[in-house]
Amino acid sequence: MHGADWRSTVAISCGVAVILVIVIWNARSKKKSSPEKSESKNTTGNVPTDSETDNCCEKKVEVRKEEIKRERRETSDFPELKWVKVARVEELYYYPLKSGRGKAVGECKFTEHGISIESNGLFSLNDRMFLVYNEETRRFKTGREYPTMILVSLSAVDERKVKLEAVGMPSVVFRVPEKTEKSSAIVECTMWWGEPVKCIDCGPEPAEWLSRFLTGTNSGLRLGFSLFDKRQLTKGPWERFTKVYNNLKDEDTGLFADLTSYMLMSSQSLDMLNEKLETPVPALQFRPNIVVSGEGPFVEDTWEWIKIGDRAIIRNVKPCSRCRMIKVNPATGIADKAEPFKTLKSFREQKDPEKRSLEGSAPTLGIYCGLYVTGRVKVGDDVFVHVPDNIENLKMSNEEESTKSC
């Protein structure tokens, strides 16, 4: 009798122990999964729905894809580059407002979105991060239609605000819209040949200010801020250019720049043009990002891989075709009587049949460049190029052509 009781007691004890083990294991499993749920709560404190979770995951994947893309471009398989010093940086410019006043800087950061100016306590400005567009047509507007736009200065006031200024106008200060603001503020505009670009409208105050300064009315023009979206050259209106200029890639585009995030020219090329003009014009009239002092006029046309300073690497992807905006004096907003466009065209007109059919007879001065490696650049930095074996032949033929043009 006592033996049976003992065995019953043991059996009951074992059963209780097994139940306790199961309960503890389940509790630990729930505890492990609970942090993930608490971390993924939305702003109301509720567990997100499946669609909210999917959207969050998709955004993280897209961000990571962009990071990988940038890393691959910076570590892409360059040819075996042999750097040869050929020039030094003479001037650096950026244009926070597309077609607005150019700003000279002593030092800047070369980023995938063009030149960036970062200062403590101030909103970081990038090259061509704002643009003016027509309120009704949503088409972008530049100094081609409104030459005095070249007199409009945009600068940072504090961490979130910027201001527009121009001679004869009281300045207007406004807050830069957040990229996360309601979708009604997002506008789809068009640039060259109907290329779609998205921006966030900056509100009524800068719109009225720009309309009044540029048109003499209180409405009609708006100011847009870049969403930092990627533009596509290999699809749409620019595709035909990528088939002729093989080095031109999607990653080369700037924010609202006409084409690429960087434009480089040499002071010697400008000197040659100025020798033919009644009134010399400044480099700023051609709206470059980088002006270098090098070996001779138009030698930059022969460069491909270019390193500036210790790290930044850009690549020549296309000659910079010039429009009639280069007649506009950046100090006055008035077209120069000397007409540098016609003079430049007389000896720099496009002669290649394929390129001429693509771009017409526009003259070229300077080169469009895409960024491959980011880095800080300052005035006075050395400029290096990868010199292929046939560079001497290219240089000699270029100099011969320039001599014949004279």
C-alpha cells in the first residue's frame, strides 16, 4: 500500500514538472518575440498592420539598394589609373537656385547630388536643389526666359530656413519644406524635352516674391525644392544622348542641373575666347562648377578620368553644348553686346555629323562630368588625370585645330 502511494506521488511530481517546463518554454518564446512587436509599433502605440510593415520593409530595402549602388560606383572596376598632375583648381562655384546667382566657394564637398555646402547651424545647400516653374504648365523656367533670374541669390538663414534676395527687392525668408510633408505639396514638373522631375512646392511667399521680381505680377511662378529623386537618362528624352555618349549614366545626373552634377572648364579655354571678344567675360558667365588652370585651351576635352585633391574622382561624359544664355552678364542680368555665343560658335561649332544631328550646331566649351568618388575639394587643389598612351597625339591634334581656328 505504501509502495503504491510512493509510486503515485512520483508520477504526479513528474507530470507537474513536465507541465512547468512547457509553461516556462512558452513564456520564454513569447518574450523573445515581444521586443520585435514593440519596436515595430506605429506612432499611435498600436501594432502596425501587415501593409504598414510591408511598406517599412520596402523602404529599408530601397534605401539599402541605393547605398549598395553608391558603394559599387565608388569601388567600381576602374581601369588601371595612372594619375598625372595637369592643373590646379582656380575657382569653385555652385548654384543653389537653378539659373540663380552663382556663389564662389573656397571649399566644398563633392557628393552624388553635386557640390554641397555644409555649415554648423545652417541648412545644407546643394547645387541646383531649387528650381522655378510655371504654376499652370508646371514647366521649369530659367534665365533663358527670365535673364534677371541670374541676379536672384538663395542662401541659408538657419537650420531650416533660407532666403531669396535681389537688388531692389526686400528679401523673403521661408522654411524649406520637409520631404515627408503631405503629398499634395509634391508637384511633378517637366524639364528639357518633357523630362519629368518631382519637387515640393515651397509655398506662397517665395512664389509671390519670384513672380513680382521676374514678371512684375503677384502670381504665375512657383519655387520647387528637390526630392533628391534619381533621374533616368537611359529612359525617356535623354536616352538618345546615352547612345551617342557611351560614358553617360543615370548616376551622373544632378538634382535640377540640365544634365550632370558637375561641369568643368579651364581658364585657358576662356582666355582664348576672350582674346576674340571686344569685352572680356568672366568664367561665371558660363556657369561652371570647377574652373582649372591647366596646360592649354580646350585640353580638358581630352581628359576622361579626373581626380581632384586627395580623393574626389569625376569622369568626363560629354562636351558641354552652349545655349544663348551665355550672352547674359551675371552681374547685370543683361545680354552682352559682344555676344560670346556667336564668337564661340565661329571656332567651336560641333562638326561631328552624328553629334550635330543630335544637338544642332551649338558650340562647346567645358565638359560635363559624373561623380565616381566623393571627397572634399578646395581652391588650390591639384588636378590629376589618367593619361592614356595616345594622349600626346590627342593633345597635339587639339592644339593644331585650335591654331587653325585662330
